[in-house]
Amino acid sequence: MANEMDKSLYNLRHSCSHVLAQAVLNLWPETKIAIGPPIDYGCYYDFLFSEPIADQNFGKIEKEMKRIIKEKQIFEVEEFGADDSIKYWKKRKQPFKVELVKDIQKAGEKKVTHYKNMKGNEEKFVDLCGGGHVDDVSQIPQDCFKIMSLAGAYWRGDETNQQLTRLYVAVFPSKAELDDYVTMMEEAKKRDHRKLGKELDLFTFSEMIGPGLPLWTPKGTVICDELEKLAKEMEEKDGYVRVRTPHIAKGKLYAQTGHLAHYKDSMFPPMEIDGEETYYLKPMNCPHHHEIFASQPRSYRDLPLRMAEYGHCYRYEDSGALFGLMRVRSLSMNDAHMYCTEEQFSDEFLAVTKMYLKYFEIFGIEKYVMRFSLHGKEGLGKKYVNEPELWLKTEEMVRNSMKKSGCEFIEVPDEAAFYGPKVDIEVFSAIGREFTIATNQVDFDVPGKVGLKYIDKDGSEKVPICIHRAPLGTHERTIGFLIEHFAGLFPLWLAPIQMAILPVAHAHEEYAQKVFDVLKSKGLRPVLMDSSESLGKRIRTGEQQKYPYILVVGDKEVEDNSVAVRNVKTKEQVAVGFDEFVKKTVGDVQERKLEASIG
């Protein structure tokens, strides 16, 4: 624990998990209990219930938890030999505890601890536990916890094992903190990208195609295209060149780069083609880009070479880890690889950092954390390439570049890429939800391993440093984040439909069509909602579909050549000359303004 407050909160949440498990066993005595650790907002516990339970049971469980808390049970520790503990849990028909003790025993431990909840001399509950509790359960405030949800969870995270029911509980030191968290979670449900993606018809999944393989609808594709357009413009200004590479490659390419040694578990199974060659779906673009670099002689005059591609990659994620657009198996990555000299490294790394900050400004991201991931010594030769001196050297190069950038960052051990240190960017949405959205990685190993070289000023051959960067991450995760960040109401430039045109009555449809045609000719994305339904219903539909502008046209607008503009975000409505509206709107889109300037 970082400080005493952290330890106190840990103990509070850990104790609450014991109370939760005791309450469940009191209500459903045949339940099998698994594990119940504290987590960053509370705790959870995994159960194998004797009968199905649902959200409707939460109140009953909470009531029982509060009754237990009133009993002021204390925690007592008892030490058992591993064999005796196994007998203890077998007698109580708790197979998951038996398995845990056996694993502890295999690891060389001979003793384990049980923590008992005692009311006087009466034993009320026992759990296999390493400790960290309040003195007695009455120190858990009765109005500071709430069961939030239940979910399926495979025992030990292995989908070949039994599926258990996991109950999540929010636990905070004060009611005010709990209320704030619950309010944030309620808002998060409204903003859930899976829910909004369906309602706004942005993407879908198909069982016929497979889990984790999103399909982009026409509206969702507009967002993808706008992001790619933004990336291409910014990269062109920064001197990038664009390339394209295939979706598959021979296995020997990934063996050469080290991906088969370090990344094979995240790759799809191999395919045999022509009866002799083994091919893999591309898990990342870098091996392909290295082949382009190696395709012709390179000089120091060619460097830095910044090679960009919105390349489509495929990564095998366990089915239990898939989550909407956030964890997928098919992903389109805003990727680039920058080949440079050691002297050029700092400027190139800093340029990527500045690009991040520009994107944050465009999307209104005010809170972010830069995580500088280092190697772990114990992982050398296994998780990481075994070059201890190069690790220390490149980590210091990244550290110095980050200091020059003026950006705050934290150092995190044992989270680097297998080929070098990296800086991952965690951003926070408008309601504080955290997402890892971008990365900037150093590769000191693979270029030399695959034979990349350039001729330096003195005529000698040298190996370039490679920087892997993806400021916009993938379309999938970035758009998932943006859906939640903007609650589906995108800035005008990014919105799939930018404005709806609503003629008041049939008599105004000719003018509405003229408005539509002019807006369309200016490269905008309008939709015309004819007068077959009531005006009120069409306005509600436009708001539900989160069109940034709703343009109402009636007698006055036809006469004045104007539009009545309703800003869906601000709910304000103003009358604007049509020519002025077109000019301002086109300007706002071209400038990618975060907030619309009309209404």
C-alpha cells in the first residue's frame, strides 16, 4: 500500500467481501465460494450458486449484509497446515478452496491462514485468506456499500473451467463518495458505447461472422473515415509517407522478428498454404514495414523515414476478454514506424508526443496519464529480449525525451514491449472513465535482427532505431472511447449526420429539398425528414439520433431564405440566414471545432 489511507481502504473493502460471502451463504447455504478480492472501487466475490440469482436479489443480500454488520463480528486468524486445511474445506464441500490450498502447497508453502468472523464464541463465517481487515465488521458503514452488478466469470479466468457468478460491490469510506460513484456509473450506463452504438446504428456484431469482429455500418464508417482523414492530414504535415501491406504473411517473417517467440499466444492459428508454407494473419504492421525499409538501399540522408499505414490487424483475444469495441479481434490501427538515427531519436519521440497533445485538444480530452513502461530484469530472455545494457540505454533516452516534453509521466516497471520501452497514454472520458488509447514504443532489437541498415556519413553500415507509434490507437477503441466521451453527440465535423432538415408542412418541402441539396453540395452530411410525421415527433427523433443541428423550415424561413437552427446540445434555437448558416457551418467543420458556433 502506498500510504496508511490506502491500507485502510483496502482493509475496508476486503472485509466487505467477507461480509458479502457470509450473507450469500446464509441465504443460499449450498453455495460454493471461490475468491473475493478488493478492487479499485470496492470488491467482488465469485460464487457457484445452487440456484440462479438476478439483480432482484441484490436488496435481499444487502439487507443480510447490514444485519451481519450490526452483529459487530470480529476477525480472528487461525493457522492451518496445508493438509489440514484441505481436509477442512473438503468437509465443508468447498472445492474451490481445496484447489487453492493445493496450489499454495505446490508452490512450497506448508501453512495457510483462515480468517474467522466471530460473534462472541460463535463462529459465523470462515474464509481462506492472507489478511487485511478491519477490527470488527461494524467499522464498515452500512450506507457506504452497494451491490452494483453481477457477471459470469470463469473459475481462474480459464474458459475451460466452470462459469461462476461474480457479484460486484462498490465500497467507499463515506456515503457521499459512494453516491458520487453510483451517479457516475448511472451516467456511464447511458453512455455505454455498446448501447449507443446500437441505438445510433454505428456498428454491429454478427454470430455468423464471429465474436470480436465488428461490422461498421454506413454511419460508423463516416466516423472511421473522418478519423483517418484527420490522421492523414496531420501526418502529411509532419513528413510521413504512406504505405499499404497485406493482411497475412509467412510464419518465418514473424519468427525472424521475434513475434512468434514473444507474441504467439495473441496470434490466430497458422494456415498452411500450397501444402508447404505456413502463414499467419497479421497481428501488427511493423514486420511488413521493416520489409519495405529493407527493399532498397538506405542512406543517412533518407532518415528519418516516417512510414504510416491505417493497417488492419488481427489478434486472438480470449472470448471472455472481448468487450464491445474496446477488446476486439479485428482492428484498424493508426500505425506508423519511424526509422531514425540515435541523434534524431529525441526529436522524433518528442514530435509524437506533440501529436498526442494536438489530438487531445481536438477531442477536448483534458485529463490523461502518460505511463512510461520499463522492462523487468526477471523477464530478460523470456518476456523481453535479453539485452540488459540496451534496455537501460533506451529507457534513459525515452526518460530524457519525456522530460524535455514537459509532460508529466509515471514510470511503471515490467510493462514494456518485448523489444523495447514504451509510453502508453491513458485518457479519461467526460465522466472520468479511463482508457488506454495510444502508444509510443522504442524498438532497439528487431531492426538489427531482421537486417535493417543504412549507410552513415562515414560510409559505415548502421542499424536504425525504430519508433512504433499509434496516437489514435485503433478505430475500434478510439471510437468506443469517443462515443462515451461525447455521449453519442459528436462534434459537428465528426457526426455521421450533421443536421436534419424538417419542413413544417408539405408546402415547405420544396424549400427543404433546396436546403438539403446546397448543404450536400458543400460536402456536409444532412438528412431530410419529410412532413409525413408530426413536427414534434421528428424533432424528438432528431434529438434521440443526436444530430448536432435540427433545421426547421416554415413560411418565415421560405420567405426570408433562412433556417431555424436548433442546437441539440445546448437546446437553444436561433433564426439564421441560410447563406450565413452554410458559411459558418462549413467553416466549423473545416476547423474541426469542438463546439458549434450556431445556437
